[in-house]
Amino acid sequence: MGYEKHALLFLINLVLTPLISSYEPPSSLVIAPHCTSECGGIAIPYPFGIEKGCYFEDMDNPDSYPIMSVKCNDTFNPPKPILGTNIQILNISLEEADIRINSRIAYDCYNPNGNWSRSSNLVQFTISSSKNKFVAIGCDTYAWFTGIRYGKEYHTGCMTRCGELDDVVDNDCNGVGCCEVSIPDGITNISVNAYSFYNHTYVDFNPCSAAYTVANDAFTFSQRNLTQDLSYYSDLPLVPVIFNWGIGMKNCSEAKKDGSCLCKSNTICSNLKPDIEGYRCDCEDGFSGNPYLPQGCQDIDECKGTNDCEKPEYCQNKDGGYLCKCPEGYYGSATKTNRCISNKKPWLVPVIVTAGIGGGIIILLIIAFIIHWRHGERKLTKLREKNFRDNGGEILHQKVSRMDVLKIFTAQELENATDKYNESNIIGRGGFGVVYKGILTNNHHVAIKRSLKVDPNQVEQFINEVLVLSQINNRNVVKLLGCCLETEVPLLVYEFIKNGTLFDHLHDEGKASQFTWNLRLGIASEIADVLAYLHTTISTPIIHRDMKSMNVLLDESYTAKVADFGASKLVPLDQGQLATMVVGTQGYLDPEYMQTFELTEKSDVYSFGVVLLELLTKEKALSYGKPEAERCLATYFLRKMREDSLFDIVDKNITNGPIQIAQIKEVANLAKWCLRLKGDNRPTMKEAAMELEGIKRMGSHQKYRSGKSFDKLENYGDHSVRIPINDDGNTSGKDSDLYSLPNFVSPLGDGR
Ligand SMILES: *[C@@H]1O[C@H](CO)[C@@H](O)[C@H](O)[C@H]1NC(C)=O
Ligand SMILES: *[C@@H]1O[C@H](CO)[C@@H](O)[C@H](O)[C@H]1NC(C)=O
């Protein structure tokens, strides 16, 4: 009995591990435990740091700015964080990517021998334009502000005069005793100088001209500032200034391409202003933490903090957001403004709840009894294996009911919905079962997936699919609505997608001619986005493993919905690759994976490459009816690319118009990249998605995915002609023969 308990615990661990591993430790500020996170009460978050290895260093340009190493000078009490040689840090902000420092002021004093000095400046960083201004103070004063802006010198300045001290109004910087100018963005290498017109001869109450950049929130000005003789101060007044900082010398896409980008999961990378090198990271909405650390940003549990739900218990946290859900028996939106409304007669509710709880307890007791009885019967040697099968559903049941996102359907409900699993309701045969169309009593259409026969592996796959799908919330993934655990074979209930699979659209003659290039490109881009999302955005990455046109469904507006997660793998964070049995579909299978059995995200990239080929050529991934050389689409395509005769195999329906042709060439290049033999040489899905985004933009002056025709100015040869074009790029009207390119010759049509 003791062993049994032990085995059960082991099983629970086995099933729950993928979920538990998605909980990350609370975010911290520094990159390693030994790093000091503050100095004198001022937080020093990564990419800044004190000890070697604790701050960001640009390995490609080790001597380049910005240098983010901070010294903690503890000869002061409290200690002062110092950047560079003598710049005192007042605050570092990750959210704003700026740093507040103390800066000296420039002055020009006459008492009577003239002295002026230059203010210190922070060469490596860019001064924040929105948070600082440049001011000059004095009654016989002009001052210059100079810097480098986008590679050119930049100068500005202002002047201020006054006759007597009483003309000056405190905190009113209006040109009398004080003048100010705002600072444009993108200025580095600033320097500030103050001068006087008449050496302060006529204003004996004001010995000095002063000038400095200062944070708007810290600027004060009073008559006293005019009377003080700055050259007598041993410690010159310091004023706070705010600078922007960024990482390295590259922009986001360059850094991502070479893998050096610090922006990891749930973050957004943005470039600094044009011509200023470097990038910054931010957490995505609904996530928090230090976006520069390798673990990325963590989901904010809005249910613990402020949220808009009617009651705290109606709140459900999700990755990057939360839901307010009414309890069973209520409808409405569960927010503070739109409350839940009971859909039952008030007196009925307690009765039903009581009956429900009672029924539930009885069912649980029965299940518990059955499990116990079955355990007793099994031999110990086979216990572990069998428990997994038998308890999979049970453990999942606990999991699912706790998640509360999925609806648990009864067997009867689904039997009624499918007319007792009538053959006529079959809409597809998936990877490991049959898919039925069903209509629920509330007239909702659903797709119900049912395993073919009872096979222990299928319970595992079923659990796998539920676990995988319960982590995903994406409009391009077929939504799992619920499941049914009462039946011998588990059933999964999905949203019903009307328009069939991508495979149908490409390989069914009737549909394919309507299937325009823009639609195909949009679908390719959506698939790429969703795979990139699965690989990188969510906390536990998912490898789909069976990417193919048959597993992409399309809705009425041709939005792609990726389906069939039966074979997918959750990738624990600490594992880059997994050794697994080869699963997948012939024609789409990554050759490297077939050889090494090591599954990485790059296997999905390969399969995605094959889907791109299908979109381009309208051919199947494997065509058994064809001559051997043309049987495998990927091989055939790569040979055609080598022979530079891509357009032999591109679907003729889509090669109309130079923009399409240019886009097709780009997509073909991307496909070639995805089909590289070595996974390491393939792009990541994120790169592929970005690439497609760019390709889509090539045609963005066309009306994307609209049903209407529009006018487009095309340049053919020497003369411009206005051609009406449908959204699929077909020329229309009686002149169409003149301008359409039936076979690709060259983008400019010089072959005509
Ligand atoms: C101006 O005067 C105020 C108060 O008198 C003082 O706090 C501030 O440091 C002075 N500013 C400068 C730049 O000397
Ligand atoms: C002016 O500067 C000189 C050296 O640059 C210094 O010796 C002198 O003390 C300064 N005068 C005042 C009034 O601070």
C-alpha cells in the first residue's frame, strides 16, 4: 500500500510538472544572486551593476558607450553610486529607460577677475528631451548649449537681462533674470557655457552668469540665485539631469539576428531614436519585472491586485491579463459596472447547488472506490504504467475543474449534439481520432474530437492536448471550449471553424482559384505569428510538432486557426531540446529531427517552410502520383531554386503584377531559409514572422484583403498607366490582356 501511494505521488508529479515549471520565482533586479542590487539606498538594476559580470557589457564593442558599470563609493555615508569617474547617480529607471544624475553648473563670475568653468556632462547617454530644459540665470547673461544631434553639431542658447533685483519674479523664468529653452530629442555629448555681455559691470547685485541643464521637476529659481557668488563655493551647486540609456550599439532586429538581444520572454524590444545606436526592452502589457534579465517579464496576477471584477472570486488570472467570470447559473460580464445576473429562479439556486454538491461528492466517492479497487487488483510491477492511464483523466479532472476555464460536458449532452455520433456529422479525421460537428442545445456549433479506440497512449495525448491548449490564449489557435471525461474515450470540444482547412483551400480545384495571393500571404503571416507565439511568447514554450496545411483551419474571413495539438510538446524552461520519438507527417518532417531524434523549435520552422511551399505552388507536400524527382515538394522546390526557375512551380493564379512577383520571390527565399538542413541555420519563427510582416508591407499600399477593387498606378516600361485591379491582383476590364502578365517574364515586362 505504501508503494502504491508513492507511485501515485510520482504520477501526479509527472503530469503536473509542465504546469509547475511555468511558475517562475519572483522577479529580481539583478542578474545573479551575488550581485549587489543597491548602493546607499539607490537601486542599481541590471543592465547596470556593480560587480564584474553584474552589468551589461557589449562584447562586440567592449570599449564603446554606454558603459553600465557602477562604483559604490562608501567613503560617503550613505554610500554614493558613481558612474564613470565622478557622476553621481540619483536614480535609475527601467520603465522609462533613463538615469537621473547630479550635474555641475557652468558659471561665469566677475569679482573682479573673471572665472568660468564648463559643466560636467554624461557623454555616452542621450539627454532626455521631455524631462529636462536648458536655463541660464543672470542679469547680464547669455549662454550656449551645444551637443551632437544625429551626427551633426547642434547649438542653442538664450539671453537674460535685468535692471534691478526687484524686476525678477521668483520661479518665473521669463527672460528677466532667467531664460530657458527646451531641448530636442537625440542630443549627446552636451556641453554648456555661460558668458556675460558687460562683465556684470552695470549689475553689481549680480556677480555671476550661470547656465545648466536641469530636470523640469527639479528646477527652482529665486532672487537669491542672482545674488550668490558661485566662485566662492567650494562645493558648487549640483542640479539633477535626466539622460536616456539603451543597450549596445545595435538595433532590435540586428541584436535579435545575432542572438545578443537582452529582451526575452514577454517583452517588447524597441529601437532608440534613429541614428542613435542601441535598443531598450519593456514588459508586455499585463507583465512585470526587469525586462533585461534572461527570465524576461512575469505575468501580473491582477486578481491579487486591482481589477474590475464584481467580486474577487470571479477573477481569473491569465497570461497578460485577467477575466471576470460569472459563476455557474449566472450570466453577464461580472465586472463592477455590469454585474452578473442570475438566470434561475432565486429559490431554485440553493436547491440546485445542494443537489450538485451532493451529486459531486457521490461521483467522487464512486471514482475513488473504483480507483482503489483497481489498484488492489494490479500487480505491483505494472502499477506505475497502469495508474498513469487510469488516473490521467482523474488528475486532469481535478486540474481542469480548478482551472475553471474549460466546461465539463456530460456524455449525454455530446451524444445529443452529434445525433449519437452520426456518420453524417463527421467533418474530419485528425491525428488520432474522428472530429464530429455538433450543435449544443443553445444552438452553438462546436467541433467534437473523439479518439478512435481505447489505447493507453491516447489518454496521454488527450491530457497533453488539454494541458497544452489550456495554456494558450491566441486568436489564431482553435479554442478549446471543454471536454467530457465521463466516456470511456475522452472527448474534446472545440469552437467550430466554418471554412475548412488550408489544405482543402489549396488542393480543391474549385476553391483554389478564389484563393488570392494576399489571402495566402496573410495566412502565412498569421501561422508564423502563432508559431512564434508558441515558441517564445508564452511562459512554457510549446512545439507544435505536426505543422501542416491540414492542421490549419480557416474561418469566414480567412483567419488562420492552428489546430491539433495532440503531438505538441511543452518545453521546460531549462531544456533547449528534447529527445523524443519522431512524430509528425511525411513530407513535413524535419530531416534533422528524423536523424537525431532531438526535437527543437526549428522542426516547426521546417514544417512551416513546407506550408509556405504549398501556399506558393498549390502542390501537396508529398505527391505519390508524380515522377520520383517531383514527389517531395521540399526537394523539388530547392532544386528549382538552385536552377533559378522558381516560377516553373509557382501557382500561375497568383503571379499577376510585379508586386506579387516580388513578394513571391521573397517568400520563396524565406521558405528556402526555413528548409535549411541544419536547424541552427534556419530562422526562428519570430524572424520568419518579422520577415513576412515586411513582405506584406511591400504590398501595403494595396488594399489588403478587401473585396473591393481599387486603382493603382503601375509603371510598365517607359509609361505609367492606371490599371484597375481586383484585390487578388487580377487586372480587370477590357484592357486586361494588355497589362496582365500570364507568365512571369520580368517585373517590368520588358519581354513583351
Ligand atoms: C537657487 O536657489 C535655490 C533656493 O534659494 C537653491 O535651492 C538652488 O540650489 C539655487 N540654484 C542654483 C543653481 O544655485
Ligand atoms: C579664478 O581662477 C583662478 C585659476 O583659474 C583661481 O586661482 C582663482 O582663485 C579664481 N578666482 C576666484 C575668485 O575663484
